[in-house]
Amino acid sequence: MCTYNGATYIGQQLESIFTQSYPNIAEIVCVDDGSTDNTIAVLEQYQKQDSRIRIVQNTSNLGYIKNFEKALTLATSPFIALADQDDIWYPKKVEKLMATIGNRLMVYSDTEYIDEENRKLGKKISDFRKLGECYSCLNLALFNGISGHTMIVRKELVQQAIPFSLDVPHDYWMAFFAGKYGSIAFVDEALVGYRQHTNNALGGIGTGGKKIADPYIEPFNRITAFANSLDNQFIEEKRIIEELADTFHDITFRKRFKKVRLFLKYREPLLFFKKRNKFRKLFYCFKMFWRVI
């Protein structure tokens, strides 16, 4: 768990971890990124109740991507679950994910949105993304439906994925790496209450989210980071992603046509998470002449 000025809700998140039905949660690693509220005091109070809690305080603010990287490297167990400081895990979350992961590097679930008073908002991520078992890193190159707070990963995935790119959210980055080395398992059930409030690090629904200053730069940087992470074992995937990155960097008419051709040719893996039927996916490919993502 990474924390930063999370005193308001962190107690509820910890309580939901304590009450998990899975009996073998060995440690709860909490890495604080320089909170100025009483987050540390709250963590220390809970540490007195449960010795599994380990508190680490950063000497300088790392930002959420590098803070999660640090927290993941500090975890010692073979399986690691990521926790946001303001969500609520449902009682059987860990049990159901562990029962499904098998020999895969990652498993994830659906999640539903809750408000500041824990009231369900009647929406799940699966209402906006098509979720399911992923089979290729190309599924994660452009879109992602795998949120960090829904996943369990193997320790070896962390070792393969570090260092994290600053151009890609930590959960996107790890999901891409998991897709490189095999399928990603999925539990078709909401196992987390994903809290929505004005201080979400990344917006969900009703929070506005983070705005992109230049819509062409962000996809180019993200896709390029993915391409650079691929070695000669993934020559075809690297070629496809590099060609895509080029069409986001160069927005001339010629490259726009090339982008449409790439989307048409590889629309099944690239649009894996898009909640559209075949006709609408086809139409989406043509719209990419004008759109960024």
C-alpha cells in the first residue's frame, strides 16, 4: 500500500484487509510518500493492533509511480496485492484471486465505484471496459482495464518489470509486462469498492480525472516506453507498437492513413478492452484518422 495524505480513509482500507477470508496474508507493507496530515499516526495506531504492518517513510516525495515501485520491491512474499489507501476490499477478494491465478503472473477482477460514504454508485469498470483474460501485451499497448487495486501479481513479475517508466502508470506497466509472458487471469466479479472523491490520484467517474496538456504527446510517450521495453523475443509486437508510436508522433495525413491501416489490421488485440461490437470496432478504426485515443 502506498500512502500520501490518506488519513481520511486509510483506516477503512486496512480494516478491509484485516477481515479478508484468505488466511495467509503475511505482511502489509505501507510506504508513505511524505504525508503532511496524520496518515503516519493512523498507520502507527493500526500497527499496534497488527504486527504484520510495516511502515516505511520516504525521505523525499517520489510520486505515485516510483512509490509503488519501491513498495513492490520491499514486499517479500511470492504473491503481492496492491492496495490504494482509500478503497475497500470485499471480504473474499484475496481468496478468489488466489484461487484463480494458477501459474499466471497476474490475476485481476472487476471493481465497483463507491462514494465517500461507502455507498455504491451503481457502476463497475466492466460497464466501461470489456474485461476478460488477456493473452498478449498488444492487449495493453493502447488501452487498459486492469486497475492496480484489483490485481495480485507474482514477485517475479515485479522483478521483470522494474524499473517502472515514468510515462506509464504503474498498474498499466505491470499489466503490459504480464501480457508479454503469458495470459492474465480474470475473476468476473467486483471484489473492490473503488472510492470516488475529488482527491483521486487518477479520476474514475465523477472526479474529472487528470487532463492531458497535449493529447498527442502522452500516447506517444506511453507507447514508446512499451516498445522500448520489448527485446528480440518480441520482434513482431515491438514492430507493431513502434509503428503505432510513429503515427502518434507524426500527424501528417500520410501517417494518419497508416494509423488507420494499423488499427484495422490489428484491431482484435489492440481493441481488446474496448466495449464495442465488431462493427463499432471497425468504425472506431476509421475514426482514428482524426482521433488520438
